[in-house]
Amino acid sequence: MKKKIKTIGVLTSGGDAPGMNACVRAVVRGALKEGLEVYGIEHGYQGMIQGKMRKMNWKSVSGIMHQGGTILKTARSERFRTKEGREIAYNQLRHYEIDALVIIGGDGSFKGALEFSSEFDIPVIGCPGTIDNDIFGTDFTIGYDTAINTAMWAIDKIKDTANAHDRLFFVEVMGRDAGFIALRSGIATGAESVLVPESSTDINRLIAKLERLYQVKQRSCIVVVAEGDEMGGAFEIAKKVGQRFDKYDIRITILGHIQRGGSPTCMDRVLASRLGLEAIRGLLDGQREVMVGKICHDIVFTPLEKAVKHHHELNPVLLDIIDILS
Ligand code: ATP
């Protein structure tokens, strides 16, 4: 028979994402409503190893919905990748009598959670918190909507100056392995081209397009580049273009960490609240080693094994939009 869960731990891990706080709040309050005790574990897996547990009550998560980042802090932990590190983490959980874990993070965090739960008898459930939106088993991850709105807002401003000075801007957005941020922010800002890791970049085609646009007297252009594009980042691609087609005055902007921070959008807050609450319901219903996601309007529990193995694919229809409309 499965052991009854009395005390849970919640942590945020990997890169921070706006909406993580709303998710922590939902997990904490959802668990308290069910009569569970809750510990917030600070600094992700690293804090778990170090025993950074904080007992949470209703007030511990007051007034945090609108804040970016994570009140629990986050970290990347090399030690947790080792068996020895995970064993120390497990002993810390036992010390605090924590029976189950809610992990808010990206696919790396879920790989760690899987490893941990295969070695120790502790139920884990994941909430997808990453700006990259690259996780299988959910339409959207917590933080993605805020990140694309931030990128859109920044590119709009760059577009103004591109227009004013007749310039071609290469704007690099986050996405080491996935082009979700590039694609949506590119469509939303009317970019002339979007380069993503999921499809191979044809530099000849890009130059041909820029030449065509120049011939029809378009004097400013925006090319959005996902940082993980296989041709290199914005600097590399701008250099290659500039060497072969020098009619445009080229500039490069790397948006960088502004895409991670800031107050979460309404959509992220609602998604995070829902997934956090469903994580608690799932745990109490006997869900184990799964990630809670939302697909269309439904809550879906996907085995962590599947969530980390499969890729969330870019919608090809969205890729076509860029080509058709510019
Ligand atoms: P983001 O998508 O924002 O990068 P993430 O969760 O993918 O978030 P990672 O840095 O990849 O971020 O992973 C977070 C932490 O999870 C790592 O620092 C490490 O402690 C743990 N982790 C990742 N992979 C494994 C693994 N295979 N075994 C054990 N722990 C792991």
C-alpha cells in the first residue's frame, strides 16, 4: 500500500521563470488546504543537499504573485548529479519528514527528479517552469508568455530605431535548443525573418530575401535569431550576411536576461496557479513521477520519463506565417 503523504517539499530549479512564484503559492496553499505540512526548499537541489528547508504557512506566500524570479531562489547543482549528492539530499528530506516533492523547473530539473525518485522511494511531481516552452506534455510552460511579451516589447522599440535610421537589425533572443521565443516574438513584431534551431538556416535564402526587400525599397528589416541557431548567434549570422550583401547598415542586439525577469503576465499567473494546485491534487490521487501540464483546456499528467525524452515541436504553420507575410 502506498504511504500516506503528510508533508511535502516544494522547490524551484534551473533557470528562473516569471510565474514560478504564483506556482509556489498555489502548491503551498493547495497543500495547506488539504491539511498537509509544507516546506519550501531554497536554491533548488543544491539547497536540498544543504538542508535549506523553510516551513511555509499561508502568509509565507502572500503578495508574491506579481513578482518575477522566485522567492525560493533557484540554482543549478553539479553535486545533485552525483549519487553521493542525491543521497545527502534524501537524508535531509528524511530529517524533515518530507514525504513527497513538487519540482518547478525545466527538463534538466525533471531529469534530476527522475534519477532521484528511481533511487529513493519518494514521490515527485513536476510543474513545467521555464521561459523556453520546450517541454513535452504541455502547450505552454510557466514563464513563456511573459518572456515572449518582453521580447515583443523590446523588438518593437528596436524596430522604431531601425525605421528611423534605415537599418537592418539582427536581434538575438533566448532559446538554446528551441525557437519558441524567436518564432512568436518574430510573428508579433512583423519580423522579416526568424532563425531557429529546429530548422536549418539557409544563408543564401536569407540574403536573397534581404536583396529582394531592398529592391522594393524596404530600408529597414528585423531578423530574429534564437541563440541556439546552428549557424551561430546574431553576431555570427550578421557577419556572414554583411560580407556578402552590404547595402544595409547592420546592427546587432542581444536581448539577454531581460527575457527572464519581470512581473508575470496574467496568462502565466493563471497557468501557474492552476498547475500548482493540480500538482497537489495529483499527488494526493496517487500520481507519481509525472509532470502536470495543460493541453488545450485539459489538465494532463505526463510521465516524467516521456516529458524529458520527447520534444515539444514548433508549429510549422507558425513558421510559414513569417515567410508568407514578409
Ligand atoms: P531551464 O530550462 O531554465 O534551463 P532546467 O531545469 O532545464 O531549466 P538545468 O540546469 O538543465 O535547468 O537543470 C537543473 C538542475 O537539475 C541541474 O543543475 C542539476 O542539479 C539537475 N539535473 C539535471 N540533469 C540531471 C541528471 N541527469 N541527473 C541528476 N540531476 C540532474
